[in-house]
Amino acid sequence: MSLTLNAQIDKMEPPFWYAGMQNPELQILFYGKDISQYQVTVSNGIKITNVKRTENSNYIFVTIDTKKVAASDFVFTFKNNNKETFTQKYSLRQRRENSAQRKSFDSSDMMYLLMPDRFANGNRNNDSENATQEKYNRELPGGRHGGDIEGIIKNLDYIAELGATTIWSTPLCEDNDAKFSYHTYGQSDVYKIDPRYGSNADYVRLAAEMHKRDMKLVMDYVTNHWGIEHWMMKDLPTKEWINQFETYTQTNHKRTVIHDTNASKFDKKIAIDGWFVPSMPDLNLTNPLTLKYLIQNAIWWIEYADLDGFRVDTYNYSDPKGIAKWTKSITDEYPNFNIVGEVWMQSQAQMAYWQKDSKIAEIQNYNSYLPSVMDFTLYEATSKAFSEDEGTWDKGVVKMYDNFTNDFLYPNINNMLIFVENHDTNRFNQTYGNDIRKYKMAMTLMATVRGIPQLYYGSEIGMAGDKNKGDADIRQDFPGGWEGDQNNAFIKEGRTPGQSDYFNFTSKLFNWRKTKAAVHFGKMTHYIPENNIYVYFRYNKDETVMVLMNNSNETKTVNTHRFKENIKDFKTGKDVISELTFDVTNEIIIEPKSVLILELK
């Protein structure tokens, strides 16, 4: 991304824009020494609709009307009372064809979550590139390990072979924190890819390479906070750009106060305005300048990198009205664009509150406009159920059953991101002692219930990690991603027998899922678990899939008579994994800690 700035201007954001946007209003931030003392005009007959100055003379925010302005270059002229002038070129670029109608991810997709620093090092030359603080140190568990965009590109075929159709990468923008910057959630420049990952052009190339393979790229976007090393933190545009208190104040993390009718104003303010950690300044989305900046930054990345969706970090930590405006502004520009928010709550009602058009939130006259939320209650169920061998009223597979009984709360149940782990949780394989039988049950659940399944990198080869040892342990390097790795799990011949067992099952399961509309968008009927056995059906007018999950430690015989309403006149079912055929008219024998996925015939 080439950009020439006048000597008097240190920053110009967005660095360029696009013609033909649905919202023609464009707010441009100019930053330079005492720039606010200048009067601004613009060429080509373009109309300036607003000029905003703050208490910081080094900023000026200029809003122009781009309606009916073709893709072109034009010039801003800055002139002060001493008749000193300078100019700055600005560009409106041509959008890609059908950009506004781009298709996003949905429940026909499987999303692969990876941490770029820990996935694969495709370019050794950028390991410590332009690192003002933290340099490459693979020996340090929480340090920079050198994974990058090139490493993702080189292993796209591996990800596709798994059956994944979408990649969610944790943030890639620059993070100059002194320590633990590898996760990149404390961003220091949100218009710039961290040079240790590559360049902006490399990110665009990643999207292009994925689109060649009919894959989708989801950006991890952070609206709630930046990093303490963000360039604006050295010289804030206005005190109100971030939330500030007389002394450092951390959020209480009690986001329930947002919808709690009994909550105090004090608690609500601390929840929303308090900082996540001392190194992450809390952005003030009630400030129109801040909010507009974040809206435009998100839209700029969609256009520039040709993105297919967002995952939004700490979604409900931000001001509720502000984050709703941010979300609606994006979906107004891109009606088919999917955004999934991290809403880490402990009940379905609390999560459903945050999904677009929620009847629960409507009671409080609120709409987040957020299309998708992450199903954390299902995650909680799967983190316990598979170790509960004796099915009781509230233990075993009934945990999953009970979760789905509350699906009526969600406005769009198919548009839920479902998962058994992510980069913030204990590794599933750690929780269950690398018992592949339990992994197979969990992945079968992810592949066959409603929603969009998300797989965390490395689970498919049995990777484990203990969060009690620190975040670095659940974010270990993928074996084979680095030159000299003894074990290369990216290639068939490089995997151990155990890794192959995990990979082959995962690949067969999710590649099967790609073609199953009944699983993507069909209806679900499930039956009250008996003897720790869970049976459910996914179906549409053309196909029916029967899933049996035996979570007990004994071989069981399942009488199929009570499933007659779904089995109907079907006689047999072919198991997706073993490819064996079962008679479904009377009894089915199922082994302990195992699943059957039967396509009924």
C-alpha cells in the first residue's frame, strides 16, 4: 500500500477510500503539527460538509460528501492566517464488482481458527521486522515465534483438506506491546499489518489465494480497546477518544449489568468504560469521532482486503448503542456480510439478547444488529459432558440436550458459532486426556447440529494445552510450521500414527458435511437422552441424517421404535465414517464412547 504524505502531515486515515459507497459521508483524519490552525478546501467540486477541531491542535477531522464522485484523485489545500499553504492528494478507488453484495460465511461453512504467530513461519526474513519492542524469541513460551501470513498461505491446501471453508485468524494488525504481543489484541496501528506477519499487500494476497480455493477470510476485529502503544496514545485527538477515570479503573467484567433492570449506574459504567487490562486503553464509542473512525476502518479493510466476515472481540464490553451503530453501519453497506460477536455469557437468554432482532432485547428497546453470536453455553456443556459416564438428570449428554432446548430464544439459530475450544480456553484434548473417542463425539456434534462449526488449529492432530499453565500453553506452535521441526503434521507422511487418526477422522467428517444441506439449514428433532445416549435427527425434504451418541462406558442396544416419527419408512442407514450399513427398523448396537452418523435410505 503506497501512500505519499505531505511533510506537514504525519498521518492521514483512512489513507484512501472507495467510490460508490452506500453511505457517501467520509471523515478523514489529518494529523500533523498544529494542523488545526489551517483552513481546508478541496478540489474537483467536492463538498466539505464538516470540519471538526478538538482541543488537540495536531488533529483536524474533515468530512466530505462522496456522492456521485467517481473514482479519482483530488487535492486538499491547507492554508493558515500567515498565508502558508500546502496540499495533500487523496484518492477514491474503484470498488470490486458486486462488492456490496459479497457473500459471507454461514452454516454451510466450517471455520478454522488459527493464531498466525503459532501456525507456520513462511518467511524467516520478517521474524523481527520493524519490531520496536518485542523481537523473535521462539524459546520464550509467551514470545514472538515467527509465524506469519506467508505461513498461512503455504498451508491453505492443508486447511482445505480438513474440510474447512473459512479461516478466522486472530488479529494481524501491528501490536508493539513490550511483551506478549504475539496475540496482537493490543493493536498499535489498525491500518497496518504487523511487519512481523508481513505487509498489507500480503494480507490482500492471502484473501486472493483463499478465494481461488473457494475459501473465506474472516478478520478478528477489536472495537473495545487498542494497545497502550497505539500511535494515538502518544498524542490523543481528544480526551474523550478513550474512557478515562481519575485513577486506573478496570472493567468489572459483569456485562449482565447492561440488561439487568436492577443494576446500578455505577456498576454499568465500570463494566462498559473500565479498561480490560492496563495495557489496553478502552475506546469510547459514545464519542462520534471515535465511532466514525472505527466504522470506516472496518469498512476500509473489507474493501481493501476483500474480506468475507468479521469476528468481533469482546463485543459486549463496548457501549451498547455505539457498538450497535458500528455493526449496523457495516451491514447497511454489505447486507449479506456476517459478523460474529464474542459474547461470553453464562445463559442462553443473555447471549440471545445480543443477536440481531432479539425479542428479549426488544423489551428494553435495544437491537445490537449483530447477526451471529458465539455459543458459549454449548462450549461449557461439551467441556464437562464427555467425562460424565453415568447419564443422570443433569449429567452426561443431557447437558447438550438441555442446551438445545433453549434454541427458541435465538432470532437466528443457524447463525451461531459453535465450538468446543478456542484460543482463550483449555484445549479440548487436554481436558479429556487425549481420548480420541471423546474428540470424535465432540466433532460429530459440531458437524451435525445447528450453527457454524469452528475448529481450533491443531485439535485435528491431537494437540493439547493446559490453560492453568498460562495462555502460551494453549497456543503452542503447530508441528511442522518451522524449519527443522522433527514432526511435520502438515503432510501425510510427516504425521505420527496418532496424529493421522485425529486428522483422517476430522477430514472425512467435515468434507462430508460440505455437501449436506440438511445439516446446514435443515430442521432438528432430538430425543430425551436415555442411558447416556443422545439421539437426534437433521432433515429437510430431501434427506435425513440420524445421529446416535453413546457417552457411556458400555456397548448399548438402542431400540429405534420411539424415533418412528423421524425414521418413517426408512429401512437402513449408512454410517458416514465407517461406511457400514445399519438396520434402523428395530435395534441398533452402538459401542461405548462412540457415535454413528447414519444417512437414512
